[in-house]
Amino acid sequence: MRHKGRGVACGWYGIARTAAMDRAAVWVELDDGGTVKVATGVTEIGEGVLTGLCQIAADAMGVHPHDIVLADNDTARVPEAAHAGATRMTYMIGNAVAIACREAFGKFRAAMGAYWEVAPESIHAAAGKVWVEGSASKRMSMEHAVHVLKKERGIVIVGSGLFTSAHTALDPETGAATPWQSYVFGAQIAEVEVDDDTGEVQVLGVWAAHDVGRVVNPQQVEGQIEGGVVMGVGHTLMEDYIQVDGKTTTPGFAKYILPTAVDIPQVTSVLITEPDPKTPLGVKGIGEPSITPTAAAIVNAIYDAVGVRMTRLPATPERVMAALREKRATPQPLRRAA
Amino acid sequence: MLTFDHYFMPRTLEAAFDALEQVPGARLVAGATDLLPWAREGRAGDVHLPAMVDVSRIPELCEISVSEQRMRLGAATPIAAYERDARLRRMAPVLGPCAAWFADDQIREQATIGGNIVNASPAGDSQPALLVLNARVHLARREGGQIQRRDMPLSDFIQGPGKTALHEREILTALEIDSIEGWGSAFEKVGHRRSLAISTVCMATAVKLDWARRNIESCRVAIGAVGPVPVRLGEIEAMLVGQAPSPRLVREAAQTAADQVRSRSRQDYRREVLVNFVERALVSALSRAGLEVSRLPKEMAHA
Amino acid sequence: MPDSLASASKVCAAPADGRHPTVEISATVNGRQVVRLVPNHYRLIDFVREELKLTGNKEGCGAGECGTCSMFLDGKLVKSCLTPVQKVDGGTVETVDDLDRDQGMTALQRAFHKCGASQCGYCIPGMVMAATSTLRRNPQAGSEEIKEGLGGNICRCTGYQKIIDAVELARDVMNGSLPESALEEDASESFIGARTRRLDAPAKVTGAIKYAADMWMPNMLHMQVLRSPHPHARIKRLDVSRAKALRGVEAVVTCDDVPGKDNYGVFIEDQPTLARGVVRYVGEAVAAVAAETVDIARAALNLIEVEYEPLPGLFDPEEAMKPQAIQLHEHAPGNICKHTKIRKGDFEAGLKEADVVVEETYQTAPIEHAYLEPEAGLAYVEPDGCVTVHSPSQNITHHRHMLAHILGRPINKVRMIMSTVGGGFGGKEDMIYQGILALAAIKSRRPVRYVFTREESFAASAKRHPFKIRYTMGLKRDGRIVATRMVMVSDGGAYAMSTPGVMNKSAILGPGPYAIPNVWVDAIGVYTNNTPSGAMRAFGAFQSEFSTEAHLDLCAQRLGMDPVALRMVNLMRDGATTHTRQKLDRVLAVDCLEAVLGSAGWDAGVPHRQAQGLPERQDLGRPGTRPTSIPGVAQERYVQHDQTH
């Protein structure tokens, strides 16, 4: 027989480097054709930061994301933005890109202001076009603007930016510290179906609400949540790297079991997008927060479904059946709700 | 890594025997889907063979022929045929669900039914389904220049984990199975996930109803992955034949399966799942044969 | 052409010189006739990647388990890592690299782009092929059949959802139920907040983007690494002379080749570049060979003589902490790598105030990152003497520091370039091979490439720390937590890697987003002779928060409370003080909980309420869930087709 159940779990996660100062630096150039070069330690590992940074830069520089050229991450060619991890990419590098672009754009406005003889604040740019507020004649393409500034004024627009997140080290005895400036809160609900003939648990649905700050690209945030949840499903139900006397008995994917497309829940992402007040862009992150509540939500759901608590991961079919067997063998007193 | 001195692809059985005789230690291969993963670190490690003799292009091993009661499948038939061949679907419906649980789309195109049998893995998914179909294996070897053929029941052919009755330089050429057209059948498997999974327990069953007498006319039950070899559960079959199907009958038959678990590990789990599977599969098979029988509630098993 | 009997020889061992027989293969690949001579042990994946340089197709595992090598052979979708090249002779091959020459991208590839189906991109070529095959077989395939069609392809990044969405979108565009314009980018006023299609997706869905294993340099050598078969042993003798003498071997490196300060690490510098006198885990690198071909390098490994003296091994962290346990590192008495403490308030006093005390032990397993791209890298020395390593490193800043330290060079004479990463999750953060590659490039004075097998990746790379957590929580009858104690012991494996950071994070976040006056946490990372534990997504917080959230439900049961109500009582609010005594401003914990309850349509009450004679919950099986998956969707369709025809 199959039994359904639901479980809930909350979570939280501090983002960027733990208990140590974190930093990211960026260089920007407004380039020929109204394109933009951005040089930073961009560390695209699949989460989508490459595109996200281009969106941020495009927004700040008045061009399109496809006009942005991001330099390769190379210690000899770009400033330090440090590592791809700790859910720090959008938060640290995104903010640094915004700061660098705002500086560059400020210079552009000043230069165009001088060129058009208007106040810099009246100059706007978007989607490859620049114009003066309220003027019909003072408008041109970004491509032309760059050309004009270079050719006629000898001006190349460059900018730089730095974003620092101030964290303090842990007190060795009490752990007292400000390990991060920003936290991402979350909560997930899992709905499972337990087959008491085999102990198999299928996760049919997961709802995930995370406090991600301002969202640069919602499709990418969903992608991280979906990926984190499914990785969580794997950890909770099937993944186990086993060693016997130091030698692994799970040397490859035949024995180390990962979820396939057939094993995944439907995932509903709920994005809480209140901007982070401490940073220029108001962004936070999601890569790791997305996986923290999943295991407990599933395990709590298993209890709801069949009344057994799985305290050891992974809750494989064998362990679930053993728990059910033990439960049947133990007299269960009826409990009344308070 | 698998390396070898020679790779032969004979187009006739004679040419295959020529290769086997000329290169001592030559290894027969069809799909290579078991051999290549086996020759890797953590399993057999680097393996060097004097020769590979790939029989997948020999026409005799690729043919499927059908008569009213029996079907003959060439050993190099891909597992995918269990799903895709309309004749097999009609006459051996238990093979379809077995194939659906077998690895994935890609491997089903490459793995062969003969290779899966000769590999004789205790976890082999197709064996229980084939046992239910009274499968016989056809073998050929060459002695004194003459091709000698023999055949035997699949249950005699598989002798232990990785062990078969295959003689040296003998080739499995075909599989012959019963038609169970009109019967109801079912296949059950559990692994650690729902695709590309190794079986912890698997089984197949087929039932034929006698509507006039309102009872089970024939019944076949076979189990796999719970012991060194797949087996037919003759005791259960005897319990069921001639009986009117009922929830209690199915429950009692299923409970006798517990004693059949002979695996070296996870015995408690396998015992419990096997009993549940036999019951569940019988109910499914009966349903497909046209008779709905419900399952007794779980708790009654321990009453 | 497969072998004829005329050439059959009597040799029965693998060629000791690494030179294998060759075979001539004639085939049509992506519409082009090719005739090539390749090593006879090649599989179709080697033929396509190494010989034809069609690197869109990947070898994620070499054992038919991951699907990244999927392509069409004679019209059938196969796993090319399981296909001996002899089967390709006379055949027709279709790979991802040229799926639609005329338009650049097929509708399916454009759909992948539109839906955000490509993240790291490594599984994507294989996925595109599997999806192409599924839709060719059934242009009307529903989502269950699509999932089954992709069931042999693993993705570690996306969770599959957007891949399935993409295949459904492509299906609808191709069968006319949606217009072509559905594949175009959504218009958007502002770029921030837009569903901008990923800029690297076109290169990923066509297989054009290059990962480290897809790169060649002129005059490049191939490296292979000899790894320890013992979990703990002294190296009594290491003789590489026979390997060096093998024709085609250009360099052999050992720990003696490290010019700078050996022993590196992000937190604790305890890791040698190559084993120095002792090996501490199965899979630890002992020596490396750079040779003209991978086959020669592998053959050379067999010629390296190592004499080991096995030592007692430690495989359990609690055993390793005992006084009589063998000391694995000089600097770590009791084999303690890191002990993080959180002490807030007075736990014992707080516990006395509790109405109910709940204790339980939780355990999590070591986890493999399982990125689809096995580790790889290319190293070379530039004309100006700068040593460059091009690899999928998650932290080139740290790696450059460590490399400069090992090589004894000024830091600006060491260069780390990050190649496109086929999945990281923290597993490419700890440095395990870049130093060896750099040494091989320096010694051989040629570019050197190294590609891990999947098994090598499993054995050598760091794992997620397993945790054993002894939980004690004291609560008041109204649900308020008055005291939490978590004593967490974790197997850190043979080297520190990220263990100190993981202990910190697991401790700081462990007790959860709750306002608790008395908190005691110990996070103890212990050295053992198991595979080192290192950085992995959520870095200790996955494990510790799992225990807290599971424990809260247990506590709710003991109190007879709704677990949501229990959480509401305790969740932090604006201005809360954390367990490390940081005062927070805005706290959105309750907002998230309320949002998820609303989104899921949660039916309030105690869990497993049917066992208490209460009415069953009413919120199951609604939108937001999928049906139970039962293999055989495609098969069912064939059967139904039979019945109606």
C-alpha cells in the first residue's frame, strides 16, 4: 500500500565567506559599438552568474545583456573576486559589478553632459540608446556616443568597483562573532508517498520559499532551487559513499545512486524578494540555502505518512522497511493531541 | 579499461567458431554493455583479453520467429525488442514491464537478451520473466569440425552467480519461450531508484483463468535477485492451480515465498519485500486476466 | 575493419609499452565520410572525441551510467562509452556537434535555451540527444514519457525540471500547438528581474563550449597518476626508473620534484602535493607520469615500483579520538582537526528550566559531489616562465596562492585560469591535482593534460562530511526552547581541506533560525584514513540543520503540538540575537514559513494524525505534486496502440 504524507522544515544560511572579510573587485570599460567589457573573477559553475552579471551591467550601463563581454576568470588578467561558493556570487560580485558600472556610467554622464552641455543627471541610457531628459534632439545610440567621446574628446570610459562584506572571526571559546552580514531564510514542505511493500519513498512535490533578496533572474533562482531540492532528495533517500577499511564499495554511479528524471518531485518556488538593505543592489543568494531544509522536510513527511522517524540518512528502502518492521513489533500507545 | 589483441566480427557461426578455436581465451561478446563497465577500477580493473568475438552480426542470432505456441528469439536480439516487437507484446506481455525496468532507453538498444542470460547476474531482471515463459536456451558448439546443437531449460542453464552450463567455445544462439497470449501477467522490481537501478528483489508471474470452472487454470511464479540463481516457485504454483482466486488465497501463497530468500545480504528486507511482491504481482496478473481480487490489509499478516 | 584471423597472434598480456594494435574504421559521422586508424580498444566515444575532435560529446563516467556520451549509431540512441569502435565500422553516427547544420540550433536546442535548461552544461549534450530520440520516437510524448526517455541521463545541477519543460516546449512548437515565437526571449522592460536567457546556453546546448578535457595544445603530453591502494602505509621504497625509461615517457614526478614548501591547504597546511613518505588514504597521489599518449602513461604507471609498509588505519572518527589511536598528523593531537565551540548562555541551567527534555542521535552519510565533469586540467609554462594551470577550479585565488607556495615562485609567475566548470558544488574548491600538473609541465617543458576517470574522481576527491549529531533540547510546555545542545562529530578524512570551515558553519547555523537563550554546540572534525572530507554545498549546515528540523518535529510530538506552531513560537523575528550573539535587523523567517504554508495549501494539525483517531489531512495530492512514477509509460502506449489497431 502507498501512503502519502507531508512535512515541513525551516532553514537559514549566512552568505559569503564565513567569519572572514570577503571582497570582490571589478573593472569596467564602455567599449566600441556601445558594448561593455567587464573584468572580474566571474566563476560560472552553472548557477547562472555569468548571465546575471551581464543583466546587472546592462542595466547600469544602458545597454543589452548581449552587449556585455565578460573576461575569462584568469588570475593574470582580472581583479580578484575570489571563489565560486558560499552563495556569494551574486551578492559579492553582482554588487561589485553594480558599483563599478555606476562609477563608469557616472563618468559617461559627466562626459556626455559636457558634450551636450547639459547637467549630467539629465542624461539617461537604456537598451543601447542615450538621451537627455525632455529633449527631442539630444539623443543618439550608445555606439555613436562611445565613438564621439573617443574620437572627439579622447575619452575612454572606464570604471572600477569594490564590494566588501565585513565579517568577524569566531571567538575560540564562545563562538561569538558576526560571521556574515546577510542571511537567507527559508522553509520547505515536502509531500511524499511511501510504498510499504518495498520501503520506497517517492517525493511527489516540494514547495520552497526562500528569502532571496532582490532577484536578478527569476528563472535562474528557480533553477537553483530545483537543483538544490533534487540534490537534497538524493542525499535523503539514496546517496551514500561507503568505505570499508578505507576502500570504497561505491566506486562509481552503479553503486552510488543519484536521482534521475523519474525520481524528482515537482518543485514550486516561492521567492520572497525583499531587498537586502545593506548592499547597493539588494541581492542575496540561493545556491546553498535551497538545500538546507529539504532533508528534514522529507523525513518529517515520511513520519506523517507512515509514523516512523528516519534519523539516519539516507533513508533507503531497506531502512524504511526496517523502521516499519520495528514499529509493528513495538506496541504503540495512542497519543492525544494537546 | 578493457583492451585486447583482436576483435572479430564473424558473419556466420562457422566463422565465430574459427575465431574461438584459433585464439585460446577469446571472449564472446554481443552488446558489450556488461563487459565494458566491468573492466574498470573498483570492479575487475584493467582487463586484457586475447580476443573479442562479437556475435551480434550473425543473422541466425538476430532473427525472431513465431509459431502459435512458441517463439524463438535470436540471442543477439536487443532487450528493446521486448517492448517494441508487437508479437512479443502480444504473446509474452510479461517481458514489456521487465524491459521498462531494465536500465534505460540507450542500454536497451545495446544490451542483448543472450548477453543478459549468459552474464547470469543474480540481479538479472529478465530471468524471472523468462522462467515464467518456460524459456529454453539453444546452444551451439563445434566439435571435430561439426556444429553440435543442444538445448535445455533456462533454469538448468543458470547454475550460479556468473555461472552457466555453457561449455568452452559454446555459443548461446537463441532463446525459445512459450506464448502466454490471453494470460494475465505482472513484473515487480525494487532497486534504489526508479530508473537504471540494480534489482534488490525482482519477480514475474503469469496466470491463466478457467472462467468455466471459475478458478486458476495455470500459474507461473519466478523470483530473482534474492538468491544465487533465479527460481520458479513450484510450491506456490501448486497451491494456486485449481483454486478459486481470493484475497486469502493470494496472501497465503505469498507468505510461503519468504523461505525462498537465499541471498547473502539484506535478508530481512528481501524476505518482506518478496512476500509483498508475490501478493501484489498475483493481484495485478489476475486483474490483467480479467479478475479483480483485492489485497488483505497489511495488519492481518501479523494477526 | 575488425580483425581477420590471418593476423591473430599469441600475445596474451596488455602491451607493456602502452602501444596497442590499431584498427581502421570507416564511418559516416554527421554526414561526413571518415576513415581513421585508431587504437583497437577505442570506444565510439573515444573515436568521436579524441580522434575526430568532436568534443561536444562527453565521457562523464565511462561505464554507461551517466548518459553524457549518448549519440545516435545507425539511427538508435546508444551510450557511446559502451560501444566498441569496431561496431561503428560501416555505420552512421550522429552527434550533438552538428545536430542541425543549417540552422545552428534545432528547435529542441532553442527550447533548452529558452527554458533555462542548461546550467553547467556538461550533461546537456547527452540530454539533447536523449530528448531528440524521445521526440523522434513519439512527437506527442507527454511529460511522463519524456522523463522515462531521459531516465538514463543524470543531471546534477538542474533538478531536471527545466529540461523537461524544454522538451515539452519543443514538442509543442514542433507539432504546431505553439508558435515559433514561443522560443524567443521574453520582452522585458528592465533587465534586473528579467528571465533573460542564459548567454552561455547556445554554446552549451550545441556542445561547442570547451571544458578542460576538450582542450588540446600543440606538443601536449598526457598525465596519469599512480594512487595509493592502502589507506595508511609508509612508503619504504619508490623507484620510478623503469617508468622513466619507457619510450614516450617525458617526465615522472614524485614529491622530490616539489621545489617550494610542500604541504598546502586552505585552512591547515597539511596536504602534500604527492605523498611524502606516507600515504593516508586509498587514492592518494604517489607519483605521476607525463607521456605522449594516455596509453603509454598508463603503461608507465605499471612500471613504477612502490614498496608499502601498511600501518594501522583509522576509519571511525570516534575511534580516532581515543587516546590509544595512532596519530595521523603531527600537528593534531587526538587526531582532532578542528573543534568549533558555540557557548551562549548556560545550557545546564537552561535545561533545568525545561518541562520536557528530548534526546536523539542523527546521522548523515558521506556524499559525493558527482558533478558530471570529472576533474581535468591543462598546465604549461609560458615563454616568460609563468606556470599556468587551466582547470575548473572554484577558487583560483586560493589555488594560485597554494601553487606559488608549492612551486616556490613569486605569485605573479604563477597563473590560474578557470576553465568552464561542468559542475562544482564545492568539489572543485579543494586543490587535489593542479600542483601535480604544474610539476609535470615544468619538468617536461611541454603542455600536459590530465583527465580523471570517474572512479578516480570518486576515490581521490573530497566528500561531504558525514556527521553524527547527539541532540538534546529542553522545552517548556508552551513550546519555547530553553536549551539546545548539539554535540557533532564528523569524519574529516585524511587531510584537513575545508574541515575547519565546515565545522564553523555547521556550528554557527546548526541550532537553526530560532531564538534560543542557552545554546551549546560542539562541532568536532576528526582526521581518519578515509577519503578526505571537504567543501560541499551548504558546508556543514545541511547536516546540522537537518538534525534540528527533524528534532523539532520529534519535540512537537512529545509536546503533543503542531510542528508548525512549535516553530512559530521559536522562530527569530526582527532584531533577534543569533547563537553567535550577532544582532540581526530584518528577519524573514516567519515570512518564509507562512509563504510556503500558503503556497502548499497546508492543512494544519499534528503529523500522522490518522494514528490518533483524527481525521486524515486534506491537503494531499493537489496541484504541485506529480503522479507516482511507474516505469513503463512508453511501453503502456505501445500496448494501447496494439489494442486499438
